[in-house]
Amino acid sequence: MQFYGLLPAPNPLVQAADPDIKQKIGQIKKKDVYDENDSAFNMWDYFSQNKVNLIYQRFDNYPWSMIPLNNNRFAASCFFDCKKLLALNREIRLQEFASLLNNYLYPSTMKQKEQKQLYLEQDSKKYNGLKFDSNFESGNLFTSYRVSLNEYDLMMQNDTNTKGNTQWFYFSVENTVKNSVVTFNIINFIKCDSLFNMGQRPVVFSTKSNRSKGTGWVKEGHNIIYFRNKFKRENSSLNTYYTLSFSYKFEHSNDKVYFAQCYPYTHSQLNNFVEKIRTNKFAVIKELCKTISKLSCPLIIIGNGKRAIILLARQHPGETPSSFTIEGLTEFLISNSMETEILRNNFTFYIIPMINPDGVVFGNYRCNLNGIDLNRIWISPHKELHDSIWYVRELIKQINQSAEICLIIDFHGHSKKLNSFYYANSLCDEQKLLPLISCNLSKMMNLRDCCFSIHESKKKTARVALQQEVINGFTYTLEISFHAFRKLGPQDFTESYYKQLGEDVGLSIFKLFESTMVKSSKLPRTLNQQLNDELDNLIKHCDLSKLQIGEDDSGSDSNPEEDVLQEQELLSFNELKKKPKFVLQAKKKLNKFDKSIQTDIQHYQNLMLDEKVLEKIAEQVRSIRKPNFDFLGFPSNQETNLHQDVPLQDGFKNSFQQTDISLQQILGKMQVYHVRVSNKNSIFQNQFTTQSSKPIVIVLKNPYSKQQMQSPQRQTPQVQELLSTKNRRRITSLTGRSTIDYKGLSRDRKYSIQQSQQDRNQAISFIKQQITPQNFLTQEANFEKIANISKTKVYDKQMLKNLF
């Protein structure tokens, strides 16, 4: 292994040689690769049905894996009421989080049970495989499954209070065997593309190698592949997860080895850095605020100038390159050089190196502890739920009262692109100058990757929302690749390269404002004279209006909307807390009611038909039984004629838009007595979904026997009493929906018995006024009348649902 801080790194775009790599990759893909013909098998199914292979689980999340609004479960999620967490008003440590969930944040919809320690197979004495762990700061691994002797399927934990945002992994393994080759398949990535397909490798830390050689974190692994797998997302029937598969050869036995997506930078590392520079005469350390878990969010102030520059990092916890870069920039600003001294005399730097400490500690990739992407709420942050953002905005207001803010840079990491580059708002040509200087000064930046625009999804980001606070300057987002940069040739990013990039940003700021600053320093330059002269010449003669920079930042490394809890889903946690018994009992009654009408619903067929087929069905409808015309409001000058169904001719078929069922199959083999027509905006839109504006034909199988239909139909209770118990129940399922226990519902909803009786009578009277199953269509009935009748069939059901 090589220590990248001292020795040259290997070519990042070439994997370790393996003569059997194609065969191994083919075997991995054959097991899990996406196939559109596969049946729906989502991650929750895999999680719940694969317990036999489970060897590690971070904690038992079953009580907190469900969204109360829709009962959707997510295998690796943890949902809880964050306002309850705030009400505790205490420091929340990672090690005690599971017990805190059980003691204070247990879902009110479930009966609380005594917390029991999970029994894990890897803890048994007979177990001889790798032992996993992620219960440490910034760790992220939810479960691991042993699928073969030397192959493991791994599942990352979703960001707290979200449905996904899985990208950051960080875990350790023990019980290693020297020279053994193990394959890890991380199966729940959410992004459709990754730098792992462009040569990126996981970072690895071997405890024994570091002790003997001082290697630290290095990039290793082979047979690396990133592909779309067969596991459906829990909140989607179309989108699937992605798998990262890589192999690793262990160098030592009984070693403890850590694996991560990129070089970890924890909250403890930041605290160590802050303590290190606390004694520096140029730096002032303050506390910006306390977070939800009562962690400290530090603020570093450097310089005493009349103008201000604000630097932000780690809004997204998993984007660790931003922390290394802003640390390198901070070290540059407190160093002794001509450039830094002039900058300190003319500017005051306000540096918030870690805006989201909670997310960093708990191993999130994108969100804070409340499941909020902090870079999407800069317009109107909440003081308690978005604490650090609210306090940054307050800090900016204070700065504007006494100084002029001329520059804001927000540091991020990028998992899809090489190099580092800027995003900026499309305002004027002058804002192109900083990216131009940076890309000519630093070999790690690329001007072609920069984008100047405001995409619709970025209007609430820091870059866009804070632009109005910078009157005579600009706001930028600096994106830094997780993988490599490409100047003369591809080269891996390392910790030292990230810090060097921070110094390059500081020098770029100096050159940007050099002409407006008072220069008085006897300290040596950091820039060599030749490079300084070249930059001066570039700034002087460059025509910024002709400088072509991208104008679309929609390809930015973020699309968090589908994984964020919606407002109604968030409210469902609070509502159930207030009235858990009422909601559960009411829901139970409604479910019981739905089961009682399944004899009606289960006979529907949802078909997409064209106009010619509708005409054929219309002809067939006219030949169906047609008693009781007057009650339906149709002409009654014809005699009632009870006769059998008229099937279509043998072999007669019609093609449909989305089905190949023939009319013979639809109308010939079934006893059809009702044909209802509606479009997607009708009353049936909740029962049947369609992507077409064509009419939907719904066919209802006859619930009565032929013997009953051939006997005279009478609207008298005496006739209904003669029906068999079975058929009477079938009739009740269609027309007797008002026989639901209204008194029971009235008790649950605290309605008076008198009010529930009025509701019941209203439903019964409306049904009797319109139509009952004993009324059938005449030859004069058209499709508009059929559609109107169909709406009345579900009126009382809709009325009952509205009560809830």
C-alpha cells in the first residue's frame, strides 16, 4: 500500500489487474442486475425475507421504519418526531441513540415493547466470517448478509427521517484472514451514475498497516463495478436501486479494516483542528449555535478588514472533500505570507467549516437529523429545525450593518464529475473572473465544468438565496470531485491535494481583489513571480464577454426531492400522537367496511378501449335484461323481457390499446349486467388509474344467480327475506352499504347517535332514489346515462370516507 501524502498515487482510472475480471463481473451482474421482466421485489422484501443470511444489523428499526400516513415501510429508514427530540433539551450521543428512540420517541401507533439487544449471527462462537460494525462517529452501514463464503451483500442506512439519500458508506470489518479475497456488494445506492464506473476506488484504512508503516487512508480495491440492480425502491414501482461491487485482498490476519466512500472527516477531527488553531493570534474561535443534538457548530473569524468574505462547508455531511479543502484554506489564511497578511488587513473572513454537525456524527449523506436538506431551505429557515442556517442568516444581517459582504463561497463534494469547478448565478461577465483565475492557478480546477445559471431546483440554495446579501460581489458554489482531477493526466485526489486546493482558492481570492487592496507587507510571496506575472497578464487582457462557460447546472450532484418526507407525511407523526386510539379504531372500521364490499370491487376489469370497441359493447348492452324502466327515468313503452345474455360470435375479437383480451372473453363468458363508463376525472379515479383520456369501460360480473334474475323482481322486504342468506349478503354488499355499524362509528368519532342515524337515512334515501341492483338498463340507455348511474353506485362509500 502507498501513503499518498508522501508517495505518488497510482493511476486512478486503471483498476488492479485481474485476468478473471470479466468473468467475475459477469457473475455479479447475473445475480442482481436489473431485468424489466422481473416481478416487483423491493428492498423491504429483501430485508424481511433474507433474515437467514443476516449477520449484522446496526439496530432494530422496525418500530421506526413506517410512515403512519400510508403505512409504507422502508428497510433502512428511521422515522421519528424531531420536535419530541427537541423537547428533551439534552445532548444526544450516538451510542445512546437507539435507547433514546425506544424510551422517548417510540411511535404512538405501536404497542411499546421492552428493548432487547439484537442477536447477531456474527456474535456466535461458531461464526468464522467477517464481523461488521458501523456504530462509530460518521459510520454508515445498516445490515450485512453473507451470501457465500467470501461474498457479502451490504445495505447502507438511509438518512434519518428520509426515504433514502444513500451514498455515503463507512464501516469496519474484523476477523480477517491474510491473503483472502472478499467481495462486497452495496445494494442500495440511489444515483444512476457514479465515479466508481470511472475508476474511483473505496478508501481503506488497515489498523495493522498503519501501525507498522504509517499508511493511513489509501484507495484500494479491484473488480469495481456500479450497475442498476433488480431491487425496487420502496416508494416507487419503477425506480430501482444501484449496486456498487468491489473486491479486496486482506494483507493481515485478525486485522481491523475500515472502508469508506471517501476520506472521512468527522466532527471530532474538526474539534481537534479548532483546538489546534485556537492559540493562533490571527484566528478567533466562537460558537455559532447548538444543533438539535446539542453539538457545537464552530465559527472561525480571521482578519480585521472592513469588507467581509463568508466561507461555508459540509451542508451535506457525506461530502467530506469540502472539509479538507476549507481546512486547507483556513491554514493558508493564518499563515505568514505576503498574500495572507494583505488579505487579513483588508478583509474579515467568517468561516463555518461544518454547518451540519448532526448529520456528520450520525452518518447521514445529505440531511440533518430532522431529514432536511439544509441547502434547500435558505429562503425561510426554521430557528430550531434548521438551526445553523437560521444563525448564519442572522450573522449575515449583523455583518451587513457594519461591513460590506463582497464574496460568499459554499464548498461541496461531487460524486459524478472529475476535477473541481464553480457554480454561479447568471448575472454579469465580472463573475467569470474568479473561476478564470482559479482554473489558471490550480491544476485541480477545470473551467469547462463551471456552470453559471439558476436551475429551478436550486432557487432555495445558499448560492441563490444569499446573492441579495452580497451587494457588490457574488456567491459561488465550489464543487470538488470525490475521485480525481485531470490536467495533464488523471490523478487521484488525496487529503493533501484537497488541502492544497484550499490554498489555491485563497490565492485566487487574493488575485481577484488585488487591485482594490492596500498592499503593505514585507513577508515573502506564496506565488512564484512567473505565475504571478502570468495571472496579472491574464486578468488585464482577458475579454470576459467572450469567455464561454456552461449555462446549465441541472446536472449538479443533487436531486433530493423524492427522498424527502412530504408535508402530509410529516404531519401524520404529530396527528397520530394526539389521537392514536381514535385514528386506529376508525381506520379499522374503514378497513372492515372495505372488505365487506370486495364482492363488488373484485369483479371489475379496467380496460382501455377505442371508440369502435365501445360501439360493439354498446350493441351488446342493448340486448341485456331491462326490467324496471320507470324507476331509472328511461322510456317505459317496452315490455319487460327477461332473457339470457347474448354472447358474441365465436372468434370475434377486437384489439385494445393495452390489452389483447377479446370481446368474446369479456362479454361472452361472463354474465354481464352492468357496464359503467367514466373517464380518468370521474368518481373512479381512486380505484382505477390510467394515462389516457380515453373512456374506461368497467365490467361488473353479475352477483345474482340466473334463477333469481329470471324470477319477478319486486322492491319489497318480503321478497328479499325469501332470498338465501348467501345471496342476501351479496346484495347487501352492493346496496346495503348503509348496514355498516353507524352506532359504532358514532362512538369512535364522538358523534351523537341521532347524527349517525341521520347520515344513515340520507345514504339509504339517496340510493333508493337513484338505482339499485334490481334495476337494469334498457335499449335506449346511452353511455352518458350509464356513467351517471355508475356514480351513484359508490356515493354512500364516498360519503363514509369523507367522514374520516
